[in-house]
Amino acid sequence: MRVIAHGGAGADPDEPASRQAVLDEAAAIGAREGTPTDAVVAAVSKLERSPRFNAGLGGAVQSDGVVRTDAGIMTDAREVGAACGMAGVRDAVSVARLVAEETPHVLLSGTRALDFAAAHGVETDLALLTEATRERFGRLDPPALDEYADHLAWVTEHFGENGRDGGTRDDGPGGVRSHDTVGAVAVDKGKIAAATSTGGRWCALAGRVGDVPQVGSGFLCTSAGGASATGAGEDIARTTLSRRAIDSLEAGRAPREAAESAIAEFAERTGSTAGLIVVNEAGETGSAFNSETMQVSVAGDAADTDGTDEDGETDATDAIDE
């Protein structure tokens, strides 16, 4: 099993070493699983449970003060599931997997996604705000939702820069130093799975859903390989960023080249920042980003034996056990 995981593209994070340690552990946990689907769910679940990342616990807060989570998962057999707009759900990737495996659908949303999750044993009434995110939202003080015009004007001003979602102006907890989205891609004996999960973006209009649960935008998997994207969600959706990377794999490019070409095209078209991790069916990995940083970890079996993959990313095979 070969697993690559990312912790989101953005500005340099606080305590990057501690954050990298969690990411390394997540990749290593995934690499010990029996199937690529199990691997990406295990890796992403670890990240959803850590407040150091913008997914699950400690995720970004929407304009009504609520954390709503989104996730998507896909295999090379085109099995796909996604769930979005879930208040109180930490384990969003687990819900996405259940949608893929237990329903005839691709995407469930909002209240009915919560009902579905609860019916299948996923906790749905968890407190996702941390002390830091609660304090930060308290400082923001948006107009009441029933003052719609003022509320929308506040969202437009605070959600990203000049209307884009590349990062808020506040450098407090969850501000410019927050990182959008976590994800993982795994391959084993030619079988592939990709998953992405997020708490969204700070100061989004209540009910906003970004790129993460959209097939071809936040994630994609085919027989050629898998991809997980992170960054400016609206622009990722407009350009179907993960689809661009997989198109390159299908054209014969290596994962690193596929990721770099997709990010370069994305930057030229949108002027926004994003990142990608990519794996092909042979188990080769690649990543690229045009933000200040994107922390990545690779774990598991590979042709290389020197502890690094083709990008020189840290191999987390020997990370601390869960």
C-alpha cells in the first residue's frame, strides 16, 4: 500500500513540526490498511480528529457561527460518495464512504445527510468549535442572519480577498494561517482510492458548499490514478482542478508533472492558490502547490528504498503508531 496525504495549501502554519507529525502518523496509519479505500478513510479520519487541520474538529466557521463539514471519496472503479453541509459531524469522510457503499446516490446534503449518518452509526451532534475558533468568531461579530443585506455584505467583505476565497485578512486562529482541506490518495496492486475532507472556509455564507464534495474538483479517481485538491474552493470548482490533473495522467504524464501542470494552469486562469496530491496506478506519487506551503506525507511500499518519493517528500512508514 502506498499513501500520500496533505494537510492543506496555504500560508506557513504555526507549529509546523507538530502538524507534520500528525500528518506523518495519518499517512502511516493509512498504509497499514488492507485496501486503498480503507487507507484513505483511515488517514483522513486521523486528520479530521485533529484541531491542527481544517476538517472536522476545529474546522472553519460559517457566517452563522456553525461549523459544517464536507467530504468526498472515489475509487478507480468509479465508486463515489460525498456528503456536505453537515453541522456537528466530525467524521465527514466516513459519511461519504457510506453514501458510496450504502446508497444509489453520489451526494447527500444538510439535514438529510445528518439523518443518514446517524442511521449508520456516525456521531452527528459533536461540538466542532474549539476554544480558539469560538474566540475568533466572537471577535468577528457579523450582522444577524435576518438582516440579510447587511449579512451578505459582511460575508462579501470577509470571505477571502477581493471576493476570492484564498484566505481571510485576519491572521488569528483560523485566519490567514488556516489551511483549507485535508486529503489522501492510496494505491495497492493497481487499485486506487482518493478522498478529501474539509470544514470549508472562514466567513462563508451559512450553507456554502465549496469544491471538496464535487467530483472532479476536490477529488477524482480513475484507473489512471487519483487526486485530491486543496485551496481556493470556488476557483477549484470553476476549473475542475482534480480533473485537470487526472487528464494529464491519462495523457501519459508522471504524477509530479501532472500536478505541476494542473497548478500552473490553475494559477494562470484564476490568480488564486491551490495544491494537489496525485498518485498513478503504478504507485508513483507527486504534489504541487502555488501557496506559501502545503505539508505532505508519503508512507508505505514503493520502488524507492531511500525513504523519499520522487518529490523528496518525507516517507512516514515508520511514524508513531496510533
